[in-house]
Amino acid sequence: MKRRLYFLFPDPVHARHAVDTLADGTGVDARHIHAIAQRAGRLARLPRPTAQQQSDLAGRLEAWLWNGNLLLFGLALLVFIAALVEGATGWAVAGLAVMALTFLGGFLFTTYVPHVHLNEFREALAHGEILLMIDVPAEKVKTVEDYILHHYPEAVPGGASWSVEAFGL
């Protein structure tokens, strides 16, 4: 799993220059860089995102998994309460175990999985800014962030998220 770094650029000229020099400065291949703008005309000579990246499929998947986890926890809680009322110790232990697992899964998800979504950039995109999404291995995050911030002071860092190349996310 890679990390997706988000940077906002004020105009296509700065974004194009960053894309052109990023490979030489950090070794990031151009196929791991994607640009999003509200108007397609501003993306001339910039790498286009896939449909999944542009529609924030990862964000929707994350929301589904989170809501499914909460639903499973709620059902396990109901089973636990019903088992206590009925005196079914086995069901009570099973409900408690599922609750513990869903709590642990939710805790690990919120603590260790970075998440930034496209919705957070809608206002900037509406003002004509260009969003560059750069997919890098976790160990290269600091190198790429430092390079962009040092060479492009006009770029605004937007955070990091996860990406899975195999699924086009």
C-alpha cells in the first residue's frame, strides 16, 4: 500500500513544472502523479487521474467499511444484551468477542490509516487551483514532501492518504 500526498498549486504552470522536475528530484515516476482541476482545460499537459481517483472511490470504500464496522458492533452489543437477559453465557462471550474485535479494528483504522479525501479540496478547486496527487512508498513520503515544499513554496500541502495501485485507488 502506498501513500498518496496531496498538494495544491495556484495554477497549471506551477503544477506542470513540479510534475516535470519531480522525477529528477525524487525519483517519482510520472505515472504515479495525477492532477485534478475543476475545469478540464486547466489540465493541459498534466497527468490525468483515473475515474476511481477522480470520484474518490477510496473515500466511499472507507466510509462503507467504517459504517459496516459500527453496524457489526451494534449487532454484537444487542446479542450480548440478549444473551445476558436469557442467561446464554456462550452467546454473551461471542458477542463480547465481536465487540472487542470491531473496537480494535476501528481503533487501528483511525490511528494508523492516513485519510484525506477529495471533498476537502472542493473549495480550492472551485477557485481554480490544481490538486496534485502523488503516490509514493511510505519511506519516500518525507523526501517528496521536503522536495515540493523546498522547490515550490507556492504549493500548499494537503495531507496524506492511502492508495492501492492494484485497484486503481
